[in-house]
Amino acid sequence: MMGEEEDQAKEGGGGGKEEENEENETFNKNDDDDDDRSSKEYHEKWSKFTEEEMQKIQLEEAELKREMEKLSVANELEKKTKKAQEEKKRMLREAKERWEHTEEKEMSRRVTIENETEVTRAIRAEELEQNSKSLHFREVAKCSYEIKKCAKPIKIFIESAKDTTISCAGTVKTSTMEIWNCSNCEITFESGAASTKTTQIDECENVTLLFPSRDTIGSIYHATTSGLSLVFTDESMLDGKNIHVVDVDDNDFRELQKKEENEEENNNGGGSSSNSRVRQHVTRFVNGKILTERVIRGKDEFPTTARELNANSVEEAEAKAKEERRAANKAKGNEAFKSGDYGSAIAHYELSLQDTELDSDKSIVHSNRAACFLKLGRLEEALKEAERSVSLDKKNVKGNFRVGLALHALKRYGEAVKALEKAQSLEKKKQNKDIENAIRMAEFMGRKQAAETSA
């Protein structure tokens, strides 16, 4: 019996193992239906799937990084623009303070006689604080002033005077007088010592200067002035030969008025004003006669004449001087820009424009001015200068580029993209990274702006 039970047990045990093997075979078979995880094919399949997913993630991360970088650059640009605007305000405030301080200091050195009508009086040394001040006549009418011999002003200024006479017996320490915006005025120099060696007259009508003799007139610089007369008191008045009428500025004055009217009309129509220099003349006593000549200023702005330059003609001398001034002022503008003095650069470029003839050259200078205004955060002015540059030369790459930059800074992104694409199409290199980056940035900011607007 025991033997039978053992045999049965053995048989039973054997049967259990067979059942277990059958179950394992079934499990493995079902596993194979879902891919055998121990197989080579399984691992290759999942390796490929993982690689593709990682590539997608990397691409998404790269795109996110680019967008974040763009956003960072945009934020940085906004910060720089804001900083530039704050810097501009600070510079303007400081410049105003300096000007006010200088003006206040200058005016403190003057004794000003102003807003008087039908007054007759003498001016003595005490009024000039013992001759330590300049003398300034301003907005006086129908008056008569006598500067006594004891009075020795540092300098004489006559501004906006009408129907007024001034006689000067005292010596002017700097031997300089400035007269502007005056009409029907008469100034008498009582002696050679009292006569000024340099007299500047601008925008006046019917001004008469009386000198003791022809050789005491010094140098009289005049511009946009009509009816200027010189009278010599040591000569007979009977035949009128003691009067010399300077009439060369009559035509200049009318030309200037006509030009200003044309410029005003052009500006109303969207045009740009001219930057031409006002013609200036100098009248002197040369080789025994009164001689009036066109003033020519070279790159150092020192006043001279064609005769003194030994030029064949005024036109030749002026053309040479004009080119010297143009090149010198443009170079000064470039140097100022490089040093970060954008205000000075703008001023020098403006002076260069006054002597620039070719539209292509003007376009370059306007583009340079646009760059200065961009640096200062003066965006509307930057856009105006850049657009002026392009209007003068449509193929100016930098002009078009700066139109785009100005529009971008003004958050007019759609227009900015068009301007930048125009610059890119004109670029000979075809691959200008600055322009390409600017286009991408404008496109990105445009999308961002559109999303914010629709949100």
C-alpha cells in the first residue's frame, strides 16, 4: 500500500510539474503576442520611439529658448529705450541749467536799458558800474542816448530798437558792437577811438552808421539787412559823397524772404526745410576805398574773402570752402557719435547738411542723424530723419534699416518688418545678421502684440 501511495504521489507530483510548465508556456505565448520584452526587436522599437520623442522635446525646448531669448531681447530693448529717454531728459535738463547759468552769468555782466519810449538821456561810467559791464539796448523806440566819454562799456548790444539814435564818445573795450532786428536807427561814433573795429548787423532795415572818417569803419559784417548806410562826418555833406550806401544785401534779403516762404509752403505740404547758409558780407576800407565782399568761411569758420584767398572768383572760393566745411563737420559728427556725444553729433551733422549738395550725400547725413536720435530715445525725430534719408535715396540701406528700427521702437511692428525687409533686399551682402535679427524680433513682437490685443 505504501508503495502504491508513493507511486501515486510520484505520479501526482509529476502531473503538477507538467501543469506548471503548461501555464508558463501559455504565459510566455501571451507575452509574445504583446512583444517579447527580451527580444531584440522589442528594444530596437522602443529605442527608436524614445529617440524620436527626445528629439521632439529638444526641438520644443530649443524653440522655447529662442522665444525666451527674443522676449529677453525685447525686454532689454524696452529697458534701453526707457533708459535712453531718461538719459535724454537728464541731458536736456542739465543743458538747460547750463544755458540758464551761462545766460544769467552773461546778462549779469550787462547793464540793460529796455522798454523805453521817447526817452533822452546820457550814460556815464557809474551806470556801467565803473565800466565793468557791457551795455545792452533792448526794445527801445524813439529814444536818444548819449554814451559819454567817461563811459567805457565792454561791448555794445542793440536789439529790436526802432527810430532811435545813439552816440558813442566813450571807448568800447572790446571794440565790438552787435545790432539785430532794428529799424530806422542811427549810431554815431564821435571819434576814431570810440569807433568799433568789429560791427555785426543782422536782420535790420535802414540803419545808418556815422564815422569820423572812412578809415575808422573797421569790419562791418552784415546779413539779411537792407538800407545800410555809412556816413563820414569829416567830409562835405553838400554833394552827398560823404554817404556810402551798402546795397548788396537788398537782393539777399529778398531772396531769403522768398526762400522762407517757399520752405513754409513745402513744410505745409509735407516737405523738408532747407539748411542753406545765409549769405554774409563784410564792408571795409581797403586800398583807399570802401569795399564790400562776400564772406567765405572755411572748415575752421574763420571769415575771409575770395580776394584774400587769391581765388579766381567768389564762386570758386565758396565751392572749395563749402566742401571743406561739409567734410569737416561730418567728420566731427562721426567723432562725436563714436564718443557718445550724440547731441554734438546732431549739431555737426546739421552744419554739414548746410553745405551738402548731392541728395545721396544728404541721405547719408540724415541717416546718421537718425542714428543719433535713436540713441537719445527721441523716436519721432529718429523716424523723421530716417524717412528723409530714404526720400533722398531710396537705395540707402542704413536709411531703410533705421526707418525699421524707429518704427520698431515706436511699437509699429508691421511697418517695421516691411522697412527692414526693404533694407534686406537692398543689402548687397544679402546676409546681414543685424537686419535679419531685427526682422525676426519685429515679427515676434508683432505676434506678441497681436496676441495681447486679442486676449
